[in-house]
Amino acid sequence: MTEFKETELDKRAITMAKVLSADAVEKAGSGHPGSPISLAPVAYTLYQHFIKHDPNDPNWEGRDRFILSGGHASLTQYVQLYFSGYGVTLDDLKHFRGGADTRTPGHPEYGLTPGIEMTTGPLGQGFASAIGFAYGERFQRGLLDPDTPKEESPFYHKIWAICGEGDIEEGISGEAASLAANQKLGNLTVIFDANRIQIEGDTNLVLAEDVLKRFQAYGWYTDEFSFIQPDGSYKEDIEGLAEVIAKAEAAAPDQPKLIKVHSLIAWPTPGKTNDPSSHGSKLGAEAVAGLKKLVGYDPEESFHVDEEALAHARKVAERGLEAHKAWDEKYEAWRKANPDKAALYDRLKEGKLPEGFDKAIDDLEATFEVGKGVATRGASGSVLNAIAAVMPELWGGSADLGGSNKTDLKGAATFAPAECATVQWPNCNEFGRQLHFGVREFTMGCITNGILLGSHTRPFGGTFFMFSDYERSAVRLAALMEIPNLYIWSHDSVAVGEDGPTHQPIEHLASFRAIPQLEVIRPADAFETAEAYRYFFEKKNTLPGAMVLTRQGVPTLAETAAKAKEGVKKGAYVLVDTEGTPDVIIMASGSEVQWAVAAAKTLADKGVKARVVSFPSMEWFEEQDAEYKEAVLPASVKARVSVEAGVAMPWYKYLGSYGKPVSIEQFGLQGNGAQNMIDLGITAEHVVEAAEASIAEANA
């Protein structure tokens, strides 16, 4: 924090932030003006005096990270980026919500605007992912500089966030806050903008609890500050606010901090202050004119820039350069003293895989036995441990299902303060690589998103495929941001068995394949599982991937042993073929590939030529060129069968007019998993029947 005393120029800059926010929404015709207007003094105080940043280098490693969890208030951040000199221009503010070419969309979008650390909008996710940023900072610092006191390390930084009532109301805030306190994330500070307004009105209707006491119960440090004075007047006392923030920093170095700021939405806009309409609608010409008159602006002029106040605000860039220079000296000293760690950092930053990555997988595959029954969740666990031995940046865990998901890293310390140790997990330290999320799937997805955004490390998270529904919103956000989150989802079908229909996925493959930019991978056996991991880490794009894995053992196939290495990365490949043009193509994924292979042998005995196509990933197959797709699925072969223990919806694009799905179009069953598959028609015999029916229709 720089020495702080509010000046007249600070006041003018804050006033300008309010007016620019009002003008931007008014010109756009829609938006959320109230919060950016009343948050202007809070955001200005953070950007000018607390957040360590260099607008000349938005991706500087030493910067603090700021997350606006209430993404609807995006102008709060855009205006500060404009003030600070991030390259956001006045024209960008004029083009707020301006269509495909805008750099200032309605909600902040990662990768679009310099200075934006993540996409926010779905409330609560910014809050939870900010906790992931803090996880990532600590783990990466442990990889690179574990012995230096944290404040002295070039890899230490702070995470700042602003949230509102909507974030607090979302259940994800409680899930994530609990973990943040457990982890003692002292470098995280969240400002809670308590304006008591949401779209439907006063939040007293739906938010009656004492939020600070709730967070105190989690283990957070809390404090509050009010712009609303005891006599009912309003004073945006940013010096007082800064004192409260500084006090929190000093008082709670090992606790996450929540500071509640009492404000009036849209203050001081006449007729709109403390009015719910200012939350999600433009203020209207009359109200904007009234605001301008009140603060001394010309109501006839839009997007007026107080050049002197802007120049004053832009001095933050000079302070940023000074901080960057000091960091550079610290960083260079670290590099000289730690050449091996510096080489690791360079590799992580470049996104390169370690030497020995391929060999680790090759050596593991050499131990696989053709014909042996192995659950793909078990194969997945073996691959994770094999590559973890050469890939120190790989870390992760499960939502209380590590033993079932096979996501435990053998011998790894748990990422947690030492006092969190239990009989089952006695080895806890703050730099451990084994994560435990508790029963918090959504939080797991948000935290791993934050880790990816806030560090150069590679996290993974696991749960049962059925409970991926709880994680879905975070998965969608990862896909939207194009970050390579790794989801490990086991127990992938009705073969789960005795847990019954509540635990048996049916529609899940279809629903996740429906998410753009998410790659769903369902390997057939141990060889395909290993190759799926190889390609996930080697591929050029940074899209997230979901490994969908069996609970039950499946045979390790001779065919995949020979073909998976080249085939899996294509998404679909010919596993079993015939001479000449096939009579029918049988397509299958995961545990059902074995039945496709068995059915092809039965058909061959009947004189029917069947090609089997293993289909581990539709998304990877769709990336292939037309020539490859035609070679695998020739258009001339009209008779086709798909085999998958879930709804058939995703397969119709490949089945054509005469294809027959072998699928499950109802919820699961009670009873033994293998029997469930039989009872629901996922058998080689049913595949043969479907193939014969398809051939008959195609020939007719």
C-alpha cells in the first residue's frame, strides 16, 4: 500500500468514474449502472492504493490478482483499467456492450480485455475461483521457492475480489469460504458491497442472516465500514475505508478477509439512489442529467473526461513500474540462486511437458496385460501416478471420493496446514500436491479453474459422473474461457450397480457433449485411458477435458494395444476391420467397445462383415479432416450401430437414416451392475440384432 491521503483529484477521479459508468450504460441502452456508480470509490481505492499491478505489463508474474465476482458491474473494472492505463480507451467505454468487436462486454471475459483475470457473471463463481487463485499462488510458490518467507518471494502475491449480495446468496460462497478458512489463505481479501439491493428489491426479503458472523464461523477475519453515516447522510470516506483494509492486512496475515462495505446503490443519482431499478436497467436521460448537475458536469455532454483527474489516476502506472522494477531485482536474484527451479519455471510458463513424460506412459503401458480386466478408473489412477513422477506441476484430488475415483497421488503430502492432519491423512503441509475438497463438487470446479488462471500448474478434480451435475456451471465457464481443466469422472453408467438409479448416469454424456469447447473422453480400456491422458496433455489447444471412466473392470483389448496410440488422439478409429467394404459399422465408446468387438465376431461367423470403430471422443473426431472421417465412417456404408450405456442423442449424427442405437433411454435400475447392463440391453447379442436390423433396412 502506498501512503494514502485523499486529494481533490482523487475525488474528481471518483466522480468521473461514476459519470462515465452512467453514460456507458445509457449509450448501450442496457446494463447495470447502479453498482459501478456506488462502487467507484471502493474500486478506485483498491486500484490506486492496494492492488500491486503494472498496467504496462498486464501479465506480469508479480502482480496481485483482482476478480470482480459480480460481473454484471463490469464497468466498475473497465473504468479503473481505463484510469490506470491498461490500454482500455474512452472509445472502449463508449462501445460498452457494443457487439462482437467490443472489448468491454456486459460481463468481463477472460482473454478479451487486458487486466481481466477471469470471466465472471454467474454469481458466486468469481468468489470461489478467487480462492482457487490463492491455492495456485501457494502451490506454485512451493514448487519454485519453498524456503523463502512468503513476503520475500517473487512468487508471492495477493488476491483481491469484490462481491455483492448475489454472490453471498449463492450456495457456492459458503462451500468455498469454508475451504478458504481451512487453508488459511491469508493473501485473499474480499470486499463485500452491501448495498441491500437486487433485481427484485430490498435483500431483507431473502438475506436475513448476519453475513459477517457466518464468515467468522467459517474462520475468516471480518470487518465492516459504512459510507452511510449515523445521521443518515452519505460520505464516501475512502481514507476510512483504506484504514479498515490496512488494519485487516496487519491483523490477519493467516486468515482470508471479508470486509463489508455499506453503500447505497447508484449514489448520488437523483431518483435512482437506493432504487432497485438502477441495478439492472439504464438510469434514463433525466436521471443521468440529474447526476451530472449534482456533481458539476454539463448534462448536455456525454463521456466528459477530466484530464487533470485522469492524469492523476494514471500515476498508478508509475508506481506499478517501480514495483515491477523492485520485483525484477528479487526475481533475478532468485534465478541466479536457483538455476534448477528457474528452468522448471521457464518450462511451466511455456506450457511445455517435462522430459520423460512420454516414457512414463510408455513404461506403464508395457505393464498392461491383454485380456486382463481393469476398470478404467484404475487405469486412470495408474496413469496419474506415472506422470506425476515426472510432472511436479500436476496436482489434484477429489470431492471426498479419492479412493473411488483413483485420484490419490501415492506418497504425496496433502495441501493443507499441518494442523489439518488426520489419522487417515497425517502428512499435511501448505505445499502438498494432494487436494481434498470435501463434498463440494461445484467448489472443486471453481477452485481448479482459479488455479489454472492464477498459476502455471495443472490441477485435476474427481467425482462420480453422476455428481458432475453439481460441477456443471464451473465446467461450462472453463470451456468458455478455454482453460485446460481436467475432470476425472468415474462410475460412468448403470454398471455402478447396487447404489441404484440415483448414482447411475444416463443423460450425462449427452449433456456434457452439448457444452461447446469441452472435450469428453470415454476410453475403452487401459490402453485407451493411457493414450487419452497422453493426448490431453500434448494437444495444442487449451480446452478442458473430461475423462469418463468405469467403476467395473473391462477387458484390456489386444486391438487397442496395437492401435490406441495413433487412434485415440483422432477421437475415433477403426479397431476391428474386414476385407473389402463392410456390411455394417459398429461404433462404441468406453466399456461398450468390448461388446462391439464380440458382436463383430458373431456377425463374422454369420458371414456378415462388421467394422468396429472405437469412439473415445466425439470432439476429437470432429477436429479431423473430411478425408479421415470418410476413411473411418464411409458414407457408402448405410448400416450402422452405436453402442453406449446412455441416451442415444449424440449418436444420431453418425447413425444416418438406417442406423440403430443400442442405448439406455430410461433411468437406471436397482441391482448388480453387470445384470443392469443385460437387463437394459447393453449386450453383444443386442448389438448383433441391431446390426442385422440396420442391414435389412439399408438394403431395403
